[in-house]
Amino acid sequence: MRILTALGAALLGMGIVSSASAADLPRREAMPTKAVPYVSMYNWTGFYAGVNAGYGWTDGFGDADGFVGGGQIGYNWQAAGSPFVFGIEADFQGADLSSSVTGAGFTATARSNAFGTVRGRIGYAWDRAMIYATGGWAYTRTELSITAPGFAASNNEWSSGYALGGGIEWAAWDRWTVKAEYLYIHSGDVSVTAGPFTASGDYSTNLVRAGLNYRF
């Protein structure tokens, strides 16, 4: 009986010592979790205006090519968290696209010297980069001039058609974006008379241009 009592006392003492030893051990503190910084995505919503310049070539009235340049204004809307961008844009271009035909002492020159568009745009954005398609109404100014010894006549007409195209745009800075774009512009029916001569028909303009926009 005394042996059992002594064993119990020894075991109890060992338990107390073990508990005390465990309490004395240093505790491992949990590592603090680092908060993931929130990076806001670029949003394309807002008004913008800018300038553009490029190269164009025509089909009809002879094949002509040359410089085009002008300006644009528009508005984009992008819902928060959505990659889709919807917008509308209007532009006006000056151009130097002309072709000439000479025969029997006469020189006839057809020139497309101005045009503009009002188009819708739909884009898909990856943060600061966006690809888009565009289309809408176009209007063009065509001039016909005839010259000969002792004779000169000229006239111009505006015509209505459509524009289709697409491009890519990149927000290089917070308020400035740059773009590259292709447009196909169909003039519709054109009839221009200068003196005894008349030029008529449909023609189209292909346009490749670069642009710079400022967002308000």
C-alpha cells in the first residue's frame, strides 16, 4: 500500500513539473498577414478630344492618294468591372487626295479635299489597352476642275455615305491616349459638273491614321 501511495505521489509530481516546464517554453507568435494592395483598373469613361494624321487612298475618279489630317471629339462609357467600352465619336478631316486626266488639250482633276464622320464605337479593354470596332455616317466633299487654254471651270459637291473600321487605343498617361485606326469611307452617289463636263459615280476612301486624345 505504501508502495502504491509513493508511486502515485511521484507520478503527480512529474505531471506538475511537466506542466510547469511547458508553461516556461517560449510561445510561437503568429506571423502577421500582409494586406494585398488594391490596384484600381483604368476606366475609359469620359469626354475626350484630340488630333490625328495619316494616309489615304481612293477608288473612283481615278486612283488618288495623299495626306489626311484633322481632329475628333467623343465620349466613352465603361461600367465598373466590365471590359466593354461603348462610345460615340465625330471627326472632321482635311485631305489632299487628287487625280488628273489630260487629253485633247483639257486637264480634268478630281479631288477629295474634306470629309467627316459621326460613328459609334464598341471596344474591349484590358486595363489601359483597348481594341474597338466603329461605324456610322460619313460625309465627303468632292471637287472637279477643268482647265484648258483660255478655259477654266470648277465645282464641288457634298455627298453622304457610311464609314466602317476599327483600331487599337492605349492610355499612355492618365489623361492622354494614343490610337492607330483604319477607316473605310464610302461616299455614296456623287455628281459634279464643271463647265461642259460632268463626273459622277460612287467612290471610296481608305484611311490609315494615328491619333492623340486628351480625356477631360
